Amino acid sequence: MTHASRTRRSTGAIVGLLLAVSALLPAASPAIALTPNGCHTAAESSAPASTDARGRPSWANGEPNVDAAYRAELARLGNGGGNKPPGGGGPPAVTSGTINVYFHVIHSGTTGQLNAGTVNAQMTALNDSFAGSGWSFSLVATTYTNNATWFNGMESASTEAAAKSALRQGTADDLNVYSANLPNYLGWATFPSSYTSNPDDDGVVILYTSVPGGSELNYNEGETLVHEVGHWMGLYHTFQGGCSKSGDLVADTPAERSPAYGCPVGRDTCRASGVDPIHNFMDYTYDSCMDHFTTGQDGRMDSQFSTYRYGK
């Protein structure tokens, strides 16, 4: 990874959101779920608390993995319900840089075998989304693994661990992306703070049909990876903490009581701080609805990357 100082811009990049596709959540790393009508639903998962998951209908159970990471951070901050802190804390060591990307295409025969043009289109979507943040992503290697068990079984914790252990490259500040068939999810990601406890698990897993031009209706512009990389850089969902003062631990994201789906312009679920941030990459709206990170989110990514990833 290379780095350079920069001045943050008020609007960030474009980042995507993850949704899953099936009704049941298996015991695996958490992810996003999508119903036939495009709605997210609540789901339980045995995946580690370090990963992000978007569940299926009703959100009755929420996302226990993300919630656990959030509660742990509140405890570390001594901020059990206090005000939102600005950005991610003290001055970051780095505020911009080029992050190496290892893109692992896991496929079963020709199914899921993303070609170079598709991988490059996904990288373009990722870089376009982060363009205002000072962070960019350089594709340094694309690997192809023809393994039906891995392709169809990444929602199993043991299968995911086997695949990542064999394929992962680089260190804490290198991004590893795995594309595969995820029956119940759009994708998931590990958080920066979890790297030291399980380096092999670090990275982002995405549904192979969520890439630009893919077949996942409303989630095929590449924003699933953008959303998940937001988590990999340390961001929570905009609706984290609901209408509480702590919220998503970023000062300039309006409070949001619950996830937004589709693109509900004007939605306002909390009394204070403006309308819901439905266009933010860290909500659950359609790819076409999302278009920015905030300055505060940018600052938090800088701080989280500096603390947990830079030079590690």
C-alpha cells in the first residue's frame, strides 16, 4: 500500500450495499439477504462477530454479528449511549492511499467464472465510489479457482475458512475479495479490529452476480463490494444504533431508526438531524440509489485503517 496526505472533501465516494437472496441464514459469515421483491430480511448467522451480514425478512433478529462489534466498540470508547464522536477518534497516521487488491474468482466450471472485463468493471465501480475519499484500489492479481465445493459453500464457516486459508495474500492493509455463489447473501466483510485475532479470515466475500452487469436485480452495479469495503475500512451501517445519540459513531450521518430499502426519498424515521441517509453507501437501498460517503465517514475510515491496518 502507498499513502499520501490529502485534504478531505465533503462528499465521499460511491459505495454499494449488500443483500442476500434466500430465506434462511446458514451458519457462516454474516451477509445480506434479499427477498424476491428486493426487500432485506432479518436473519441469524453463526458467523464471527467480526463480519458484516445483511439478513432477510423483518429484521426481527437484526444482525447480531455487526451489533456485537458495535457494542464492543462502544464499550472500548466508554460511550454506552453518548454523543456521536467525530470521525474515528484522534489524528490518523494516513488519510489516503492506494490499497492493493487480490481478487479471487471462485467458480464451478464456467459458472461464476468472471472474465477480466467484469473484474475490471467492478474495480472501476469501487474506485469511482471512493474517488472523493482519497483512497483508491489497485488490482495486483486475479486468481481463478475451479472448486464447486468452495463456490457453493462459502456460507459454511468451515468452507469459507478453507478457501480463505488457501487463497488469501498480503497483509492487513491489502484487500482480498472473494466472489462465489451465495444462496442467502449478497456479501459480507470483516472489520479492521478483527484482523489481529484472525488474519486468514480478513477480507470481503461477494455474490458473483452482484458485479456490474450481473443478474442480481437492483444489486448489479457493483455497489455490494463498495458497501462491504466500507465495513472492511471500519464503517457501520447508517442505521446502527437507531435514533440514539451514538448512532453509527460518525457525527455527520443523520440518525436512522431502521434500514431503508428501494429508494424511499424523503424518508425520515428520527426526530433530529435531518432526513434518513438513504443515498449513503452504508444503508440498504438499491445500488442505483446510493452515491456517497460523508466527510465524517471518510475520517473514520482513515482512523480505523491507520489504527488496525496500516503497516500491520
